Amino acid sequence: MSTETIENTSTETGADIGSTGHWKLVWRRFSRHRLAMVSGGILLFIYLVAVFAEFIAPYSATTRFADHQYTPPQVIRPVDTSDGFQLGLFADGYTVEIDETTQQRRVSTDPSQTRELGLFVKGEEYELFGLITWDRHLIGPKNADEPVFILGTDRLGRDMFSRIVHGTRVSMSIGLVGVAVSMVLGIIIGGISGYFGGAIDTAAQRLIEFIMSIPTLPLWMALAAAVPDGWGPLMTYFAITVILSMIGWTELARVVRGRFLALREEEFVEAARLDNCGTFRIMRKYMLPTFSSHIIAALTLAIPAMILAETALSFLGLGLQAPAVSWGVLLQEAQNVRSLMHAPWLLIPGIAVVVAVLTLNFVGDGLRDAADPYT
């Protein structure tokens, strides 16, 4: 390729970048990050599960089957050969045995029995979005007298698949709500600190350093212990969100402060001051938009920390408690040796946590790389 061709190509590329909007450039660069794109699709699926939890789950989160405690998961297969050759969704039945030595009930799968599943089957009534009363479920047994447990049941005979689906809403939303509150605190405190500087900056930075110096787990335990025992699930959810937000805003505040320190002497900021723009108008309209993509990337990477914090608190019995359902609450069932030995499927909510955290981290990495499309 000649020097003239290279110069023309470079000029065309520069012209193309210069004429393309900022957010379009961010999307173009993000779309080239294949792992982030795949993770984004998985993340979208997880949030769709959270939104349509009642429709996707075969049962409610509290439905109990007294004869099916610690029932192992059933394998779903597309073909049934027990009575000819049939296509569809099928699962093995169950057999209940009594241990002659310990007199304990043991439920095991029985390949000689077959239970048929269907899509959009009729089941328990629920209110979709709290408004529409419906009784159709995405998947479930065609015969209501023959329940099917895709991921087994817990010690009370509750379907683990249904509980994980319902728990998705709480665990994934607490990260969004917590990060939203942290964003407001981080931008306000960090912005004021960086814009004004001086004594205000010093006081804000000492506050941030004090909060960051406190060990995280003891601080969580102290704040969670302050939540009254009589509060219901909704109030406890709100309290846990506030607790996580009170700790999670410091990193964002430092990022915002550093950017404001660099931008406050720029010419466009001085021009806004000379045009008699108010302080907060300058900060909101002229300074924040210049690095909004960086803020979005930082918030995306902060959501997994919120989810892990809620899971850890609930697992330790300091966060959400039954009858609330979250992934951390479900993992409480796996705290004893019997569960690990006889019902290892109770650890499946941990897999959901790992998948959600990894996808959020990969999406955050992609956004961070695409935050400055001009590099």
C-alpha cells in the first residue's frame, strides 16, 4: 500500500470518527468486544427471568410438597420410550423408601415412571406485574398431581427451581437500586469535592478515607444488626439496600473528584462561568456529560459487588430473612453438613450468583474499554 493510500485511509477514518456521535462510537467499540456482547445477552436473559418470574416458575416460592422433602433433581429428556416412541418433555418419577436402620424417608428418581411436562401449562394463579391475574406458566407438569422438580426440593419440600427464579428478582434488583443510590452520593460528594477544592475537598477526602479504612464485614454486621427484627421483608430489603449504598459510593466519588479537578480549569468551564451559569448547572450540564461513559462503566462494575454483599449478608443471617427469597437466603439451606452430603443441589443458587457476577464483570470490562472511543 502506498503512502498516499495510507494517508487517504487515515483521513477517511478520522473524518468518520469526527462525524459520528459519541454514544454511537461507544456502541461500535463495545460491539467488537465479543465476550462482553455474549455476557450482555446472558445478562438480558437474567433480567427477563427476574421480570417474568411468576410466569417462568412452575410454582410459587412458598409452595410446599409435604411428601417430597430433599427430592433430587429430575432429568428432563425430549423422548419417552416407556410406552412407544413419543416426543415432548418428559422426566422420571419418584420412589419413596424408608431406611430400616435410621427410619428416614428417602426419595429417589424412578426411571420406570414417566411424568410429562408441557409449555404454557395451567397451574397456580398469580398476578403478573401485580396487575394481571393469570394461571399459565412457561413450563410445568401437565398433570398437577404429579409434580416435577427440575432442580429438586429443599427440606420443606419447596421447588428449588421456582425459588431460584423468584430469588433472581431480589438479588439482581438490589444491585441496581444500591448502585443507583451510590451513584447519587458519589457524584454529589465527589463533584463538590473536586469542583470547589480547598477545605471542602479535604473534609470530603478524609470522610472517604475513614469509611474505606473500616473493615467491610464488621461494618456490614454492625449496620445489619441495627435493623429491627419486626420489620417485614420489604422494609428489610430497603434497609439492606441503604446499608450497601452507604458503603459503596466512595470509589465512584474518588473517580468523579479526579475528573472534576482536571476539568474545572478547562476553557469551556471558564466560558460557562463568564456566561453567568450557576455552579451546579456547570457541573450538571457541562462537566458530567464529558465522562458519563466512564461513570456507566464504573457503575456496571459496582453492581456485582452489591450482589455479592447481599448474598454474603443473607448467607450469614444478617441480611434478608425468610419469607423473603434471594440467592443468599437460599444458600442458607446449604450451611450444614447434611445438606452437602445428601442434598448437594441446594448449592445451585451459588452457581446463579457466579454466572450473574461474571456476566456483569465482563459487560463492565467491555464498557470500560469502550468508554473512550477516541483512543
